[in-house]
Amino acid sequence: MLAHLKIRPETAKLYGLSSPELVDYLSPYHLSYHSFGLEENTAIAFKSMAAKAEDAGIKLAICSAHRPFERQMAIWNAKASGKRAVLDANELPVNIQGLSDDAIVDLILLWSALPGASRHHWGTDLDVFDAAQIDVKTLRLVEAEYVQDGPCAKLHAWLVENAHDFGFYFPFQQGQSAVSPEPWHISYFPVAQLLLPQFDRAELAILLENSDMLLKDAVLARLDNLIDEYVLRIAQP
């Protein structure tokens, strides 16, 4: 498949086409100790950070880690088809019927990456919550849960102060990316910073052209700009 698409085997993992060297991180805060795939160094650092957070009364838990291309495609297509809620910048649901394809693409990208362009493909990025304060089944991953009196507000404040000590940071911050701020999304910078420069926009174009992605024509027509704004423009530690 990769040869047919002219995508290099060594970069396939960047787009979620193959799994990077992942280790299974077993979460004690999920039924049956749910396992999440993490890049090895990311897993080591996260385990240390979770132990430190526990000293502060925080149960640092994962709700999403490595995500393959097919899973990201399913998320995208569900939103593009109206089967899954599409939120605006204020996290309010939008009725996409009657909107232009470009408008729908812009709305989806506020909160969801293009298939093949998600940092979750790398095993270095994960969405987290405080399992001491909220059950994963009721978690919505919205800003209100991570600020003021939200159940994960203490966690977010702790991460702001301590995550950098373990190599983690928030890549999606206000005004530093076209992606909406995600106070639940952390990235292991020592490894992620080595992967992003390997991202090849021509390979992503080939991948999407040969995919079953909805809104494909609208995306491909301005793919370069979308990559610049939603993939390459991110916050720095």
C-alpha cells in the first residue's frame, strides 16, 4: 500500500499508517485496566509525572493516546456527515446543513485534526483528565471541565506548573494555533519536536487523495494553508 501511494515506510507512522514503537500503558482508572499506546520515552515520562501528580491528590489519567489513521478518518467523516456533533469556537453545536464545504471544514478543524495530520498518530500526544474528580464515561473534553470550578481545573493548574519538568507541554494554546485551545491535550516535546519536521505535505496530499475522506475536494484545494495553520503553527514550550 505504501509503495503504491509513494509514502516512505520511515514516515508512515507520522500519518498513522503504521504504529510507531509503542508500549502499552495500563491505566488503573479504567475498567479492566484499559491499555493506551504510547511512544516509549513518552510512557516513561508520563508514568513519572502521574506519580508526582498523585502526591498532590490528582489521579492523572489518559482518555486518548495513540490513534491510527483509520480512527481519525472515522472521527472526521462522522462530523462531516453530521453523525457526530460539530462545535464552534465556543464549544456550541452547529447545524452544518446548508453550510459550504469550506465552512464545515473550518468548523471541524477547530477541534479535530485532518486524518493523517493528528499528533495522536505519533504516540507522543495524549488527552488527560483527573480520574479523582470525574469518570471517563462522563468526560466531554470541553474547556469548562478544565477551568474555574471544573472537575479537572486542579489538574490543569498543576500541569501548567509542573508538566515541563517531565518534558510535556500544551501544543494548542490561545492565539498560537488555528486549533482551539485544548487544556486536556499534552505533548511530549523531546520526541514530538523531532517528528514534526519530518512531516511531508506532499505525502499527506497523496494519502488524502486516495482516501474515502468526506469533504476531500475542499480540503485538497487549500491543503497547504490548512497544514500551515493547523499542523505546523503550534505553541512552543
